[in-house]
Amino acid sequence: MADENPKRPAFWNRKERKDGQDEEPKSGQKEIWEQPFAGYKVYDKIAQGGSGAVFLARDERLGRDVAIKALTPDLQSNENAVDLFFNEARNVARLRHPNIVRGYDVGRTGTYFYFVMEFVRGESLGVKLDRLDRHRLQEKEAFRIVREILKALQCVFETGLVHRDVKPGNILLGNNGDVKLCDLGIAREVAFATPEAVVMGSPSYASPEQVRGDCDIDIRADIYGLGCTWFHMITGQPPYRGETAQQVMQKHLDEEADLPSPRDLDPRLSAATSALIGWMMAKDREKRPRTPQQLLNKMREHPLCKMIEEEERHRDAIARISTPTLDELKEELLGDLIHGDRVVDDDEPAADAAAATDAGGEGGGEQADEQAEKVAADAAEEAQELTENARKLEETLSEIQPQE
Ligand SMILES: Nc1ncnc2c1ncn2[C@@H]1O[C@H](COP(=O)(O)OP(=O)(O)O)[C@@H](O)[C@H]1O
Ligand SMILES: [Mg+2]
């Protein structure tokens, strides 16, 4: 086990997963699958970053897939890296929102600090844009993603945090349509924001105040980063480009460097979308939306918003119809048994229809009540699970976190 052997296990050096690759190890590759995280079986490497890697693993106790982010072993004695690692775990524990990746567990083996989170089956927006023809999305899909991330940012804001690294690589797109913000490694409490993040953040999506190295960074920096991300999603490129990171950062700062209009790159894009992006990317943050919610409210006036809301309603309705619960099925069967002896004359379609309406009418009301009760019960259960989850995370964190 890695605990006894500080040498890096071979799986750490494994190349990232390619599509179509087997999930189970092939015979003869066993050493790759050394398992350093007790209770979790690692299947694959999802991503390799500068300070760590993300793996797909199975939580063997609960029988669910999880993502595990582990700090590069070489950085274990690097105070700054360890601090950022725990910073992420702590922030995720504080944030509870369907559009933010959920944290499940943190741990430490001899070789690794690791953080277990919900696995989002899909890909990051960054990977998707790279892969797509012309590197861009439909305007409507981009609008939907921005709306979901703004809901996440409103929660970040209400918790008193700033993400500070909103960009395509930190937005996860689930195959089921889920949109989730991840990577809270450099997120900070507004009051304790420090300028070092800009060095680590990404030049293409960094706000002017981050580029300047200001300490006083608030949610409007995240709104700016999301504006750049939106620009990228619909045009296929980030708003400012240059030969070097320095040049790109200078353009974020430079009052003279006018924001290119997304419509210059693609005239089919709507003026309403361009205007919203312009508002988010104002160089002076006083001219940006003050909160994600303010922007969400404004977005409701956009014609795409109504289309998206309508589609969501349809999708929810279909989901309710096509997945009857066991209780609903039972009720249906019982109804058949009880009313089974009712005589309906086949020759009298009117009577048949009246009986059906009758049964539907009564059952419909009850069913609606039951459905509402079930939704409320599910929501309460979910809330309880989230709270319990966060409590456990905080408890483990306080046990294993190195003392300052
Ligand atoms: N919970 C997750 N589920 C699925 N993939 C994830 C998850 N978290 C991260 N990833 C993948 O790993 C990549 C890097 O994760 P991230 O948290 O952004 O780390 P880094 O600090 O290296 O940027 C993401 O872009 C995404 O592709
Ligand atoms: Mg990242």
C-alpha cells in the first residue's frame, strides 16, 4: 500500500483516460491499479493538473462512483499547496447547491491528501469547446449554461465567498444535462481575498481587478469571468487574445482595448446576448451587475430564457410521467382490482368515457396530492443528507488538517 511505500504508485503516472478505453484493468496491468485510498477503488485518471490529479473511483461502501482529487505527493510539504488543498475541501463543505459539485469526504494516507466528491459523468465545458467543430455552442445552450452557473454563483455570493477562477475548465457538463461549478481551490472569503490567485488563475478569464493584483476582490470578478466564458462559448474564442499571457492580461486592463462584440465574429448572434456580455465584462466593476441574481433577473427578459424555461417544464413533466414510483404503480394496480368488477358496456362508448373520466378525476386529485407530498419528502431528505454530509466533511477536516 502507498502508506508503507512513499514511492509514487504507477497509477499516478497513468495517462488520462481516452474514450472507449476499458474501465476494468487488463490482465498484466495490475500494478497500475494499486489502491491507495482506503474504501475507494480507483478506475481511471480523469485529469492531471499542476498541483494534483482527479481520478474516477468507486466508493465500495456506498456502491457509487466518485471523483477523487489528490494532491501531488511532491507537494505534501509545500505549505501553500496543502493550504489550497484544504481550502477547496472547506469551501465545498460550506456550499450546498445543485449547481456546485458536492463534497463527500477528505482523507490522508502516507502519500496523499485526497478529497472525494460527487462524480459528474460527462466532460468539462473546456474539453467540450476544444472538441467541438468551430469550438462553440449554440446560443441557446450557452445561455442555459450561463444561467445555471449564475445560480451557483448566487450561492457562492450568499455564502460570502468568491470563486476567483470561473472559466470553461471549471464548469462540468453532465451527460444528463447537469451544469456544475467545480474547482474551489482558490476561492476565498471576500474579506480575506488575496492577490495571489491571479498568478494561478487563467489570463483569458481574469477580471481587471485580479490582473491588477487588488486584494479587494468580490463576486463581480466571478461575473466578469463568466462573461468571458460566455463570449468564448458563443464565438469559439476567449474575448481577448495575444501572443503572451501578459498581453492578454493587459487587454483586460486597458480601457482603450474595446471589448470585441460577439456579433462582429458572428452576426447571427442576438444583440440582447451581446449586451448582457458587455455588462458582465465592464472593466469598471461598478458598471457590472452587482450580484448574480440581478443578472438572472435581467436575463428573464431575453427571448431565449422563455424557451429554456418552457423546455425545462416539458422535461420535468416527461420525467414525472415516464418514471412512476413503486407507490404509484401499486395504487394503479389496486385501482384496477377495486374497479375491475365495474361493468362497462362496450357498446356504450359514452358510458365508458364517463367512467374513465370519473376514475381519472378522483384518482387525479389524490395522485397530485401524493406527488406533492413525495416531492416535499424528497426535498427534505435531500436537505438532510446535504447537511449531514457537510457536517461529516467539516468533522473530518478538523481531524486531519495540519495545524497552523
Ligand atoms: N467531480 C468531478 N467529476 C468529474 N470530473 C471532474 C470532477 N472534478 C474535476 N473533474 C475534471 O478534472 C478537471 C480538473 O479538475 P479541477 O477541480 O478543475 O482541478 P485543477 O485544480 O487541476 O484545475 C476538470 O476540468 C474536470 O475535467
Ligand atoms: Mg480547474
